[in-house]
Amino acid sequence: MQRTASSFRSHCYLTVAVPFAISASQAAAQANFPSTANCQLGAPPQNAVVFPTHGVDLLLYPARAAIPSEYSGCQSVWLADGHLLSRAHFERGQLVSVWIQEPDKELLHCQYSAGALVSPTRPPNACPAAPDFPFNPERRISR
């Protein structure tokens, strides 16, 4: 069952006790996100989809079902406390960048062209495969 961010927040706002080394605003400042649709969001919207993974609830916006095939914009994942975990940027339906900010790690910026990873290529498997995006929480990520 999918829950929305607003129903999740009213139920239990802080279910995550994950230390996060960087705030969403710091990540945004370092990443220099594009100005296309949903790329400048500082917090998850009320209609973000909540999905559990590894005992942690994450918030996704926009949901995969809401992203058209020729989408130009971003899809983001936040921790339940509002910290930005990842942001994927698409141009005309093609993945071009993914920013990942895992707890206690440096910001990782992955760039893609024609469905293939362009940079960084090291460390191996640091960036998710392009077919994993737009992210669908019901489909497993391959690295």
C-alpha cells in the first residue's frame, strides 16, 4: 500500500535515526541543480510517495507513474526527516545526471549520455545504472 507524505507525517514524522552529514540545502548548494521541473525542490511535497526500504521510510517525488516518457525535470528521494538523498535529472526522457548524498559520504554526481554512464567511472559500481531511472520503488536498483 502506498502512503502519501502527508499521511506519513501525521502518523509518525521521525522514524529515521540515520545520521546525515549534509543538509538538503547544503547538498543543493553543492550540486547546482538545473532549473527544470521539480529540480529546485527543497523538501518533499505533501503528495510524495512514501516507501519503506531497509527499515527506513523514504519519500519519492514525482512518482514513476506521474513521469511522462518525454519528461524534462527531476525526480528526488528524501529521508523521512526531509534530507535529500538523491536527485535524478532527465532531459526529454533521457537520464543525464544523478546526485547521491549517502549518510557520511561525499556528494556523488553521476553523468549519463544515451543511457550510458559517462562519469565518474571510479569507484566501480558507485553510480546506479541508467535503466533504474525514473526510480520505481517496486523495481530493484542494479549497481
